[in-house]
Amino acid sequence: MTASSRPADGAAGPGSEHVVVWSPDYLGYRWSSEHPMHPGRLELTMALSESLGLLSGTEVLRPESATDADLLRIHTPAYIEAVKRAGHSGRPGITNVDPPHGLGSEDNPVFERMHEASATLAGGSLAAAKEIASGRTRRAVSIGGGMHHAMPDRASGFCVYNDVAVAISWLLDNGFDRIAYVDVDAHHGDGVQHVFLHDPRVLTVSLHQHPATLWPNSGWAAEIGEGQAEGTVVNLPFLPGTADNLWLRGFHAVVPAAVAAFRPQIVISQCGVDSHREDPLADLSLTVDGQRAAFLAMRDLADRYAEGRWLAVGGGGYGLARVVPRAWTHLIGAALDREIEPSRSIPAEWADKARTVVPGVELPTTMGDGGDVDYAHWDGPGGAPETGVPVVDRAITRVDAAIMATRRACFPLLGLDPEDPRD
């Protein structure tokens, strides 16, 4: 790998503007050979980024594992001990070794050294947060993170430790009191929302498939936070089949205004890519082109409203060779200011490697899918884009209904007019 590398303690000097956080130990987060969250997707992402030259001269930060004290920011002592026991029980697989803590289930089978592997992922997101907080970098990306379903006392949805919640908690104790978390995974970011549901210092925004149609069946527009945090939880659910242009219409009708009103000091993005039209576990219809557009939009929000401080992590995404490596290579490119055009050809050497990791899969030939990212801006309730003419397109009608439900639920609490497209 043609990149500079240093440990997470910062001993190598002042750092750089943009950092990739990566450890080969991330590949130890492997549930089973048949489980959809296969570490090959991480390996192939880094290989593709390297083969395209993205990592040339780039600082790669190898993180330390999160300590028990780090994890206790979010997780209960009993749960952490249960994870340790399970990972050293000699009973891997779907054994229901600890149902109260969600361990040994079909989604979360036991695997060897479960605690150590999960703590490594959490350490990566924490290291990224510390790099930004110290001023050594403005942007940091760790594709191994994004385990947004993990709850304080149980594993959930392929997630053991909630790395982003750990990182947010650390930031709150180290000089940050306005943090915007934006989650574009196809599944609702329920674990992060749960942790900060009552905390007005954290804005949690999740754009996901409609909870009536997909697990975890939460993330309704009416979920807006509780107590003093009312208005700091924003949920925009999309119906199955939503494609790039309509998804982006929804994103831009809700997220920029909410982030601007919140005035964050840092933007944290969970960049799950199971929103892709080929993903086997969800039903949205984005392309890699649309996902790339979302990453660039979140980076721009950080530049505009948070002085460029952007922490990006991975998440879901189960198109192991065809989707995830391309999408997250675009994410790395966005973080490094080295954008890759969707029309660029896939390097032959990467394709050769991919065939060894995921045999028998027909590989893409370019970095994009030819998606339509030319969306029409939302122009207020009841009208077609920029015209005021009543909407007749049912797809637009459905997306606009979701937009209005979300805006009416939380925008007034953020000091915004839910019906004014200028907000």
C-alpha cells in the first residue's frame, strides 16, 4: 500500500487534512462464512481504492482497539462481559448462547474473539473522532465502522458495539456540544437514535426504507426526540423502489435545512450502502451514482456548516463485490478530495482479486451504474418542481408526502417553516 501509516496515538507528528482509518484486523469481524456481512467487502474496498491510486501519499491511521472504559460509555458491564464470554465459549454459530443479549441468534451468531474484533471497529471510529477533535485532521473515514443497530445491552442487526455512539459520547466529553449524525443506511439508525433520544446536543437524522416494510420497523416521521431533545431526531422514510433522483429530492428537502438550523461543530455520516437496487436485504433502488452523490452532499454540509469537520463510517451493504467496494471507494475519494468519476473503468488487477474473494460473480466494468442523479428540488407542498402545478406523478407524490410528514414533525421545533422550500 503506497500510503503513510502511523498508530492512533498521534506520535508521528501533526497529521494531515484527511485521514483514512484502517486496520487489517477489521477483517476479523466475521460472523460466519454464510453471513451476509462478509469482511471481503472491506478488503475489496481498500484494494479498489489502492488500485485507483486514491491511497497514494495518503495517511492511513491504524487504530487501537476500544478499551472497556470506552465501550462503557454506551454499553452495560453485563453486556460487555457476555460478549467476551460468548467469543471464547467455543460455541460458534447460531447457538442462542445468550438470548437476553442477542448473542447466538441468526442475525448475530457467535464467532471467535467476538469482543476483540468488535472493539477494533469501535476503536477505529473513536480514533477518527480523536484525530478531528485534536485538530490534526478535518476529515476522517473508517469503513469498518457504522454498527448503528447495537443497543446498550444487546447485539442487534449484525452489530455488537455501537462504534458511532461511542465516538459521539467521547466528543461530547471533549469539547463538542453540537453534533450532527446523518445516517443513509437502508435500515433505520435505531441504536444511535436510542442512545441520544433525550440529548439535545446531538441531531440524529436517518433516511431509510419505510419502517412498515423493513426491519427494525422503526424510524417513523413522528419519532422526533424526547424531552428537551424534541426536534433533534429527524426520520425520513422512503417506500420500496425509491430511486436516485427521488431519494436525492427527499435528502435535499430535509437534511440541509435541519443541519443548518442545528449549527453543528462536526458532521458524522453513517454511509451504509444497502440502499442499492441490487442489495439482497433491502428494497430501495439507488445506484452507486446516487450513493456517491449522497456522500458528496454530506461532505459539503460539513464544509458549509461545521468548518469541514467530517467523520464518515461504513455500515450495511451486502453486494460484496459488485456494490460495496465501488460505493465506499467513492466515499474514500470524497473524504480525500480525490473524487472518482462514475464512468471510470474498473482496474483489471482489482477484478482479478475480486474473483478470488467472491468467485462466480459478474463484476461491473465501471465505477458507476449510469444512475439518474439529476433530481428536481422540492418546491413546497402540493406542487410540482418549481411550477406550483399540482403533482400528477405518483412517485413524486409519495416522496413529497414523506417529505412533508418529516418537515411538519420536526421543522417547527428547529425554528423552521415546514412549508417554505427556502427552509
